[in-house]
Amino acid sequence: MCLSVKMSYKRQDVMKGYTDKTLHIDLAKLSIEENDVDKKVREIFIGGKGYDLWLMWESLPKNRIVKWDEPENPLCIASGPLGGTTGYPGAGKSIVTAISPLTDIVIDSNVGGFFGPWMKYSGFDALRIVGKAKEPVVIVIDGTQEKVWIEPAGDLPTESHLLAEQLNEKYRTIDKETGKDDRIFVSVVSAGPGADHSYFGCLNFSWWDNRRKANHLKQAGRGGTGTVFRNKNIVAIVAHSPSVNLESQHPKDQDTAKQVGRKHSQEILKLDSEQNKMRVIGTAHLPSIMSEFDLLPTYNFKYGRDDDGKDKTLWGDVYEKIFTNTGKGWDGCWRGCAINCSHCVEAFELKTGPYKGQKVLVDGPEYETIAGVGSNLGIFDPLHVVEINFYCDTYGLDTISFGTALGFVMECYEAGILDKEKTSGLDLKFGNFEATMEIMHRIALGKDEFALVFARGIKKMKKYFKSNYNLTPEQEQFCQDIGMEHKGLEYSEYITKESLAQQGGYGLTLKGPQHDEAWLIFLDMVHNYMPTFENKAEALCWFPYWRTWFSLNGLCKLPWNDVVPEDNKDSDAPHKVPDHVQNYATLFESITGVPMGKTPQEREDSLVHISQRVYQFQRVFQVRLGHGRRIDDSNIPYRSAGPVTLEEYESRMERYDKQLVEILGKTLEEVQKMPIEKRHGITRKHREEQYNKLQDAVYEKRGWNHKSGVIKLDIAKKLWPEWLFNEVLPFIKDLQD
């Protein structure tokens, strides 16, 4: 069969944020189709993640559960009605969904870079890919030629940094009259050889930095979307777009869209240097704050900082010197983003692996990477973190899952559960940078037995250890307690032992413990915005709905709450940043023409209602896939709730003993007379009860059955129109209390 196929089409202009077209590609049939978006679908699912979810829902067979590596598993990518808006901070996001190899449920992962907007301005609000190609292929969406085609990958490399360079060079064009190079309008999606052999493969989305004349990579990191991508035999997807500006959105009210964009941008330019210095160091400002409040994961989430101060080597002031500005300024991962939080290290000389001795551009590292493959592994050399960052990216490995999974392995190694015989000769102690790089390179090669066991993630490692290593019951429990995964997804990088709100923010997520659904750790532990149990339960309803709104619209969350108005602390709800909520209501209304209401509360409620419908739908989707029940939200690893070992208890004994004074109604002297083992056990029992109590409270606010964890029928009827209620009913009607 010939692997080349091409579709010509008439490019649909974006109108009020939409093209109302989607692109469907079947790699098994080598077919390409352009489809219309039904108006009723647009009204409910909005765009972005909402479109992805609906495209998956209608594509999957309803008579059986599809696994991640079956051809029917759809890989979907979408932007949103506000995605690609120039001049508004953070308006360049894409959202990727698929059934995850780690969790067996829908994963959604958001990513910067230019692909989503370029695909949209090429004529398509969303892309769905099913099937598997018989040979490696490249998919090209070219809005300049109004063609979509699939072609053999030939002898292209699979490493992402090479693919971005070669495919940008191949598909860019030169204006014959002006000589202008338009590679800025080319974006490449790729994974890498690591994604071939792991369950936590990521996707890299490229964009062209015109100041540095270089390609950057942003990652859709979570849940193995890169693994699905490579399993379908895709080497890369390329989007090539015509030039765009704000007028390209054809907004309903262009003047208002400009005005609100200017307002938010000017605020960032004025206040960023006084707040988090996002334009200077980006998310690298976080390690020092997390360490100060004992929230920075070190040694597999055992501690919240390094008491010897070694974690200071990973703080933002260090990375400010490492990031290379050299007078060129910083570029955002979308055009016109005032926050400009993307930073890089140029001409970094690699010390290991197949590119040893070469000088490369390394994007980041971001906070999650600094913490995940740095402090969490006991690696405190900032340049070692940069090297790990580069190879994870170009191999297509999620730095969060890689770091959290390796932290688990390192603690098992030091506890005697693993040894060199089991690890194929690797000395996997905390802090061993050389062994860290070696296991990563082995994953990319796909030949080492232990590296491939590790690359399937913590959940599957625990099962493998139990089946193959003759563990004692105590060792099995230890692995369960310290294995920082839930629903199969590795935890992102925050210590949650003292934040019940963030324990719920991880354990009660739809997809697994990722911070983008309910990032409450800062609000809870730093600002103390939710001191009561009721505050925490309420936050675990409002924030997941609100944060979903960004993924529906193709927006980044950082401009919302990383630079806030000067008077935000004086507002009625500073944790919500209410002035910015109103900005987003205005932007949505001015682009789409959909009215949001007249009063501030009406406008906020309209935004949250939009998201609530999609959030609840995704929960039902997980039920359809055999999960999404109370049992799936329970049994979080105990380390996320409290101290697993006596050593952990002793390291913060004063804190834990004082908490027992309140729990037991005893004096501190009486508590301290109790054996430490008893104090440790009482602490665990209390914290597990608190999590269960929180679970009940959140279920009540979300309208979920307490026993099954499935949405109540009366709530579903009020939330969705009849056509959608009838779609979900078969999957929830038999799971009511």
C-alpha cells in the first residue's frame, strides 16, 4: 500500500474564534476527512479539551472498553476559541487527549508552542487521529497550500530537537518578492525514542524563536500521549499557517478584545518584577518558596526541603544566571504574551549520551523538572538538571513521571528491595546523576530489562516487584506507601502532607495527581486562604471547574494568578483573583459574542458553568472506561498524606506532636511520653480519616453519589441538555446509590 495520501480543501477563515471544522485522520485506512462541528456540540463543549473529549467519545466503540495501544484509541489535539489570540497573555495553548498507557483512562495534557493556533488558522479547530500506520509517517497540515497529507518518514531521526530543526527547514517557505523567511509559522509535534519504550512518553510542540534563530520545545508531558503517538507510528505532525494577527480571529468586538488584552499585559509588565519575576526566571522562582514552606519534594517526597541547604543550588537566583539572555530578551511560547515565562540555556555542552560534546539549546528547566529530577532525586547540581531536562525532552519522556518514578526506585534501592542484580548493574542511590542518565539512555535504546520495567511507571513497577521479588507483606505495604502515583499517574512535584486541600487536589482529580486541575498548595500553605474544612471542600469544587475553563479555550493559567493586581489582597476572594476572572469573561464575550451576564457574579458563574458541564462529562467518560468511581479516588499513597517512616516522623517531630495535642486533647508532655510508634500510628489513622471525610464533602458539592462516586441523575438532568443526558445515561444509571 502506498503510504502517501493528500487532501485538498478550502481553508475556512476563523470567525469569532472558530472555524467550525475538525480534521479526522485514519492511519490504518490512510484516509483524511474534513468534518463540520455541530452547533449543539460547540455550545456544550466550547473547544480545546471539550472538543477533544467529544471527538474521543463519539469515535470509541460503545460496546467494549478500548485499551491505550489499540488502533481505536483516538489521539486528539485542539486549541480553543481564544487560542491563537494575539496580544492577550497566554493565548497559545493546545490540549492533547488520549487513553493513557499509565492510567487506562482519558488523559488531558496542555502545552504551549504554536501548533494548536497554527492548525486552527490553517482551518481546523481540532484534530483526531485513529488507527496505526504500517510504516513511520509524517502528517502535514499546510494552511498556506490548503492541503493535508500523510507521507513516509523515510530516514528522518526520531529525536525531537533534530526533528524540529529538519522539518522547519523542509516546510518553511521564502517569499519570492520580499525574501522573508516564514518558518515562524511552522510548528512540529514529535515524541522520541524514549516514548517508543516507556508508558510516560511526552509530546514536544515546537516554535521558532526569531531572536535566537532557533527552535524551542514545549511539552504535553503527562500520561503518555507521546507513547500513544509513537504507537501509531507517527514520527511528526507539522502545521504550516498563514500569517495571523488579532483580526484573524474575526472577533465579535475587536476593540474590546484589544482593550482587555492591553490592560492585562500592562499590568504584567508593571508588576511582574515586584512579584514572581516570571519574565526573568519563569517558574524557576518556585523552588525557593516551596523550600521555605517545607513543600519542595526531596528524596522521593520524604522531606519538604534539604535541611543542609543543598536545595538552594536549585533556586531561581541560580537559574537566572544559567538562563542565557545575552541582550536578546525572552520570547513567549505564543506571540504577544507579556508574561514571557519561557527561558532556555543556549550552547549547553552535553556530558553524556549519544550527543556528548555537542552544544545544544535546552528549554527550561521549569519548576516541575527542577524539583522532579533535581531535589526529589537528591541531585542538587543545577547543570545536571539541565542535562536531564534536555534528554527527557528530545527522547520524549515526561520529566515529572521520570523523576517521581526514579525517586521511588531510589528509595526502594536504599531500603534493600532492589539491588544491582535487579537493576541491571545500576547503583541507583539518591544523588547518583550518572546512574540517572544511564537508565534514561537505556530506555531510549529499549534493550535493558530493568530500564523497561521502570519505564512503565510506578503502578506497574509495584505489581512487578510483588510478582518477581518475593516481597514480605511489610515491603509490599512500604512500596504502596512511598510509590507516589494515584490512578496510575505519577504525582507532580509538591509535598502535600500538611495540606489536606492539596491532598484532595491530587486524589480527587479526574485524570490523576496533576496540579493543573486544582493547584491549591500555594493558596493553602503560603497564603492560608482556606483555613477551614468547608473552605477546602468548596475550593475543590470551584477550582477544578474554573481551571478546566482554560483548557477549553486554549489559554495558559499563569497570567491568571502568577501576576495579580496590586489590590487583589483587598478583594472579597483574593484566591480567585476576581479582577482577572472578569478580564477572561470580557475576552470570551468579545471574541465569541456569547454573553456572559451583566454583574461580576453572573459573569463568573457563567464561566464556571461552562466548565462544569465538561468537567462532569469527563468524569462520566472515566466511568465508561471502567474507572471514575469512589474506589478510584481512594487509597492515595500515604506519603502524600503523612510521614510513612519513623525517620520522617522524627524529622518533624515537634510539628506532629503538637498536632496530636489537638487531636487527642492531651498536653504536649503527655503526648511525648507515648512511644513514637504509637504517635506515628495515631497520626496515620487521623489523616486517613480526614481524607475520607474530605472525599464525602467534595462529592456532596460536586453532586456525586457518596457510595459509587458517580454523578447523581437529578444533577445530570439539570446540567446537560436532553441529547447529552441520553448519551451518558447508559453509563451511570446502574451506579446510583
